[in-house]
Amino acid sequence: MIELLNLDVLNNIIDSRILMNSPQNKEDELTAWWDIEDLKRECKKGNQWCIDMLNYPPFKNELTKLKIVYYPKHNREGYSMVAKQMKQWLIENHSIIRESASIFRTS
């Protein structure tokens, strides 16, 4: 029979391992998929800006080829992005996106 003291020690070990493997804050926690709302938060831009950026032909070709973005085929479907890859793509292409903004922006 396991003594209560040993159970307490075991529980403390388990708790410490759970804490070690959990994210430190919400920003460390990344969901698998993004939608337009997540992209807006990440870019600090509006809905139309994000849609225009995703549909700018050079970006759309690359994002489609890399299979980062799912583009809606019907009106009721939304955009869907692989979160980790999209975040990395935004970081790597930040200056190109900003330089191209005046071209792809419709409003």
C-alpha cells in the first residue's frame, strides 16, 4: 500500500512536469488554424486589407503553392490558414507586404 506522503510527492512531481510543458502565456499558445479574425489581430489591419493581401496575385500564388491558405470556393466559406506557417510567412515577407500594400489595397 502506498503511503499518503508518497502520493503527495508523486503529485508534486506530476504538477511540476505539467507546468514545465505548459505555455508561459497565451501568446506562446498557437492554435493550429487561423481565420481572417486571427490574421487581422496578427497584422493589426482591417478585414478588407487582409483579404486584399491574401488575394494579391504574387502572394496568393505563393501561399497556395506552400499550402498555407485555404481560399474559399463558395460565398459562405471563409479563409483558413495554417497558423504557424502563416505567422512565419508574415515575418519573412514583412517588408514586401508593406511595400506592396498600396498596390493590393482596394480601399
